[in-house]
Amino acid sequence: MQDDKKNAAAYWSANLRLIAGSMFIWALVSYGFGILLRPLLSGISVGGTDLGFWFAQQGSILTFITLIFFYAWRMNRLDKKFGLEE
Amino acid sequence: MSQFMINMLFVGGSFVLYIGIAYWARAGSTKEFYVAGGGVHPIANGMATAADWMSAASFISMAGIIAATGYASSAYLMGWTGGYVILAMLLAPYLRKFGKFTVPDFIGERFYSRGARLMAVLCLILASVTYVIGQMTGAGVAFSRFLEVSSEAGIWIAAAIVFLYAVFGGMKGITYTQVAQYVVLIIAYTIPAVFISLQLTNNPIPMFGMFGTHAESGAPLLQKLTEVLVELGFRDYTADVPSHLNMVLFTLSLMVGTAGLPHVIIRFFTVPKVADARWSAGWALVFIALLYLTAPAVASMARLNLLTTVYPEAAKEVVNMDSYDQILGNSIQYADRPEWVKTWEGTGLIKFEDKNNDGQIQFYDDTNKAFAVDAEKRGWAGNELTVNNDILVLANPEIANLPSWVIGLIAAGGIAAALSTAAGLLLAISAAISHDLIKKTINPNISEKGEMLAARISMAAAIVMATWLGLNPPGFAAQVVALAFGIAGASIFPALMMGIFSKKMNDKGAIAGMMAGLGCTLLYIFTYLGWFFVASTAMLPNTPEHWVMGVSPLSFGAVGAVINFAVAYTVCSFTAETPQYIQDLVESVRSPKGAGAAIDH
């Protein structure tokens, strides 16, 4: 029983670390590159405009998709590693 | 065959398809009615979620808004997609593990309180009802444009179709019709976009064409667009916004609102496993992104197309900027305007007034004071052409000279977008009433058959109410989206998140948090938009100078969510601790193991 609890706690903190890392990238591409850091990226031009504009209208969405699939893949591996899969 | 007949054929054909699917997938048990039996494949669920999510506003209005405001509207693109990252990591898998039928079900059980459940039902109904009004009016507009009926008749037709497949099919019928509706709407959206991209940039993929080279002038497309816009006094398409804070908060509000909207969350209850809920969120975003990555391309290309229709010479290569005076002086004669302008003039959505009596069309920003001198030098006496933002997507096939069946397809697509969202919202409302109010609160002894009947009756009642509100919109169609997102983001999302991520959060904290989040958000929105959207009762003018710290009422959902968290944790620290069995419940929600057993209750 005690081992089960420890195992579950370790699984949960691994999950939280994964979420924290993913959410950092999530915020970086949208709020960072797309909005707040856009002035800093204005020197990098992409097809008639700058990199920040591309992140705001395309790059952030593409990153979001990658993040979700990455998270799903890693979590499914974590489920198995901790023996908690269905 | 006339355009009307073609439209009838496409729209009628799509209706036959939806009703056929609904008959095949009709619900036989409450589990099928609420969560489609919990056996939907994650990819099919992703498609259904995408159709559920993409409303008439996404399909018809979004590209128009982006075209009009450029970079500033990126908040819609990031906000309405970024919410799925939150859903996939913070909500969907755990709520699927919990394995019940509705969102208030989770809040009621997790916070071991009838008050929390009722509070969640209230928030859910407020958010969903305000949202469904927009869908009904959107369907009415699409019908009236393409089927040449009045928009009232259009709303009645929409209500009848939704009634047929939602009341009988429940979630099972809705899920599979939404899959079909997604296919219809995405084909309708992308075909004209591909052709326009080919015409303007020789690149068949709009999302690449947008950052490619404008074929006629040889300049990058966005650079060309910005150049012409600035010469006409319009705002620079790619320019930064005045307030970063407001844009960040607006984007965040749309994200947490997306994650908190109940009709999207319940879609993740329909997949077989927790792992499927994670994959399914990814697939949903892939299907949504097909439209959302195309929308900004459609926006910039349609805007450039509109400008070069009025000023044909502006499409050519311009080496010397001074020559723009002459180029823009040679705008087209009103008499020579293209056929699609004439069609849309008939609907009143394009208007022309020859203010300087030169027979030509002048299209520029006459509200830009800095530009007034230049305009006068050119002999212009004011902007002569007004174009409604909403027509961009609908008029796209005509602007690109595409065959008339594409117009029929757009008609069916616009209607599919409105119907699929309306059906999802109506299901969320009816499940909250029949399951959370009747079964879990008023009459726990109700039989399964009785609950099904109650669900169908509340669905029918919700459709009647939505129809009535669609016919008599309370004059705030544009603002309701802000309200729905504000409520969902400030009340439902924080409650769900704390329920999963904090074992210590107790009933009183959660209820106080929801009340505070909901209350502050309503107060802030009503202060600027009027109490219950009666404009005359607004207490402050809705302009940036009067907003608190420059935060627009549209952006307040994120602030409401922060207030919700703060109040909940404060109250929680003064009140009795969470009982052990609830802490165990949270523990079990966090682990995927044993989810199969949980649903067969």
C-alpha cells in the first residue's frame, strides 16, 4: 500500500514536471514570441514581415499541436513506466 | 441550373446526410445520450470536437476580423487554439478518468456539495445560452443569404434540423453528424482559399502563400498589402498593438474560456480511455488548425484582392513610392465594378456613395486625421465604399471567379458550422438540466427511461428557447461571445483545475471562488456594455481611456480567473479541511488506472 502511494506520488510529480516544461514553451511561443518579445525579433524577417508576426498567426498554433502530441506520447510512456496504464 | 438551385442541392443534400446519420446513431440509453456510450474513436472525436468548437463566428466572421485589423487579431488565432493545450494537459484526461456525464457532475462530487453543483449548473447555462444565441442568428444569416428566405424562416429551419438529430440522437447522433459537418465545413473553407492563394501567389497552400511572393508585383504579399494600406491611410497590417498587456490578457481570456466551455469538455467524456482523451485533444487541434492556419491567409489575400479590385494598378510592381498618387488616382469607375460587388450590394453589405462625383470609387480610411491632407490633395471627399467584414469568406468564391458549385459548398459549410456548435451547446444545457438538476438534485429515484425522457424534453425546451432568443436577439449579438468566454474562464475553468490539482481545496473555497469570479466578470462587462447589455445603462463609456489599466471588457475573463483562484484559496485556508474520501477521489482522478471500471456505474 505504502509503495502504491509512493509510486503514485512519483508519477504525479513526473507529470507535473512535464506539464511545467510544456506550458513554458506554450507561453513562450504565444505570449513571448507572438506578443511581448515581438519587438526584439523584429530584425528577423519572414516573407514580407517579421518572425513575431509569423509566430502570432502561424507558429504558435503549429507549436501547440506539437506540444499536445508530445505530451500525450510522453504521458503514455509514463503510464506504462509506473504501471498505471489502463 | 441557377445558383439558387445549386445552393438548395448542396444544403438539402447535407441535411439528408445529417438526419440519416442521426437515425443510424440514435441513442438507446442515458450513457449513449450523454456521452455516446463512451466508445468514440479519438480521431473521430477530434473531428467532432473541431466541428463543435468552430462556430459560425469562426467560419464566417474570423477571417473578416483579421482582414480588418491585421496583427491585432492574432489574439483570436492564438487564444482559440492555445486553449487546447490547457485542455489536453490540465483538464481532459482527469475529467475522462472521473468518468461521469457532465461538468457540474465533477464539480458537485469533487466539492461534495449540492451548492457547488448548482453553482456550476448556473455558470454552464449562462455561458451556453449566451453562446447559442449567436449560432442561431448565424444560421439564420447563412440561410437567408443562400436560400433566399427571410432570416426568421432560416432560424426556424435550423431549429427544426437540430431538433431532429439532437433530440433523438443525443450525444451519439450529435457526434457522428459533427464528423460529417466537419468534413463539409473544412472542404468549403479550404477550396476557395487554395484557389485564391494560387491566383495571388502561385502557391496552392494558403499558409505558405501568405508569406510568399505576390505574383503580379513580385513583392512579398504582406509587404505589398501593407504598402497599399498605408498609402490609403489605413492602419499598417502587421503593426504592433498599442497595449501589450491588453493583448496578453485577451489571448489568455480566450484560452481559459476555451478550456472552460462545457460543450467542448464533455466531448472528451466520449472516448474509451484516458490516453485517448490526450490523443483526442491533439487531433481536435489538428482539425481546428486546418481552418485556423488558413484563416489569416484568407484574410490577408482577400484584403489585398479587395484593394486591387478598386485600384487595379496598385497590384503591379511599384518602384517609386511617389507614383502611388497617380496609381491610386486611377481607381475603377463605379460603372465598371465587378459582378460580385453588384451581387453583394443587393444584400446591403457593400455600399457605395459617390461623394466627390467623379464616377470612380475611392476606398480609404477617412477617419485617419493624419491622412486627411493627402486625401484632399488627391481630390477625395471621403471614403465611398463600405464593406461588411462578414462577407469576406462568403464572397471569396465569387471574388476568385470560382464555379457556382463552390458557392453552394460555402453555403452548406457555413450552415454546418452553426448547426454543429448549436447542437453541442444544446446537449450541454439539456444534460445539466436532466442529469444535474433532475436526477442528482430534485428526484434521485428517477428511472433511466425517465431520465432519458427528461433529457429529451429539456433538449426540446432548450431549442425552443434558443430559437426564441435567436428571433429576438437582445441586441448584443457581438458581445455575447465575450460574456460566454468570460463566464467559462472565470468560473468553470478555475473550479475544475483546483478540483484536480489541489487536494486541499474544499467546498466553501470553490463556491466562493466561482461566485467571486463570475460576479467580478459580470460586473466589469456590464459596467462598460450596460446592465444585461442595455447600452443606456452602461456606467462608463467603453473606450480604452476608461478601462481599468487599459483592460478591455473582452479581456477580463483572465482577471476573473485570477480573482477566482485568490478568493478560493483565501476562503479555503479559513474553513474545514477536505474529507479523506475526497482526497482519495482526487488521487484516483490523477491516475489513469481503472478508468474502465469507473464508467460502468
